[in-house]
Amino acid sequence: MRPGPTSDASDRERSPIFAVGSENPVKIASVLDAVRRFWPGARVVGVAMDSSVPAQPLSDHETRQGALARARGALDSVQQASHGVGLEGGVLDLGDEMWATAWVVVVSRDGRTGAGKTGQFALPAALAALVRQGAELGEADDLFFRCQGSKRREGAIGLLSNGQLTRRRLYEHGVLFALLPFVRPELYAKTVASSDRRSGGQEAGRRPLRRRAPR
């Protein structure tokens, strides 16, 4: 991978501070893992943040919009931060199948935006049924696997893969993708997340929000 900024860069460039729009330790750790591949001196701080989308996003648009809201809110909340990062897990309900995925958005104070998506995987029918009944995926995991707090540890992917792939590692890949415009800025124009281009970030017939506490 391309190394981070050279030694003559400013302290801010060599040791950027990334504010993560969540206090979930898995999300914070995945951001730290990713950013330190490029900036070994980077620091990461988590802050509780409302995603402004339903508690369980059910589409790519809702999931990405939630990540964008978290990223912007985190950057606004942490004055010393150079970047804000939002990670939002969601599901794609295809009727006969349901797939789990996550979006990551990174924003910087100079107006640059990067976005990345993790890999996605099919959920067992029993988990999908619980989500369709109104449970968040993390709640469904805990019920089905008879555990507690899985979304703050291995997540659905860890439980389904017998620990061979964890939520932390899955999210790290999404963060790496979202960082590309900051690693190679000369190749990317400053961008605005596509969800901003929709009127007010709203979809026709959008379902009512089921609010959850900022996290």
C-alpha cells in the first residue's frame, strides 16, 4: 500500500485525528486498524452520534445516509479532528433473501468525502425473519445465537463464520475503501456523498424512523 504523508508534512498531516460517529468499540477499532496503515501516528476518538436513519436500515441508500450523518456529526463534535468517520450497518431485503452489509463515509475539513462499502453476505432465513419483524440485526443475532452484545464484539459475520471473519475485520475493509480519496488525493476530485444529491436525503414513501439512542 502507498505510505502515508512524508516526514516534511505538517503535524496535522502526519498525525491526523479521526472522529468516529459511534462509541461502539468494534467500529472504533476498525477505523484505527485502517488509518494506521497509512498514518501510523493517527489518533481515533469515538463520540456517540445519531445516524438520522431508522434503527435498522433496510437499503443501501438508508445505510449510506446513516454513515454520512455519523461522519459529519462526529467532525462537528470533535473540534480538533481533521476527519469524521461514519460506519453504518444495514441489510438489503430482496424478498426471498436478505443480505447484511455496511457503508463507511469519511469527511474532512477541506470538504473532501470518501465512501466505501464492506463485503456483504446472506443471512439465514431465521435471522431475516426476526429483522422483518422489527428487530435490529444485532438484536436478532443475540436472540438466535443466545448471546448478548454481539454487535459490540464479533457481529453476525463472526457468529456465522465461527470466528473466521469478525465484524472488526469486515468493517476495516470498508474504511480502507473510504480512505482512498485521502490516500491518493491527486487522483480524486473533492466529492459529495451521492445521498446528498437527493432532495433532503429522502426517498419516496420512506418508512417512519424507529429511533435509537445515539451510539
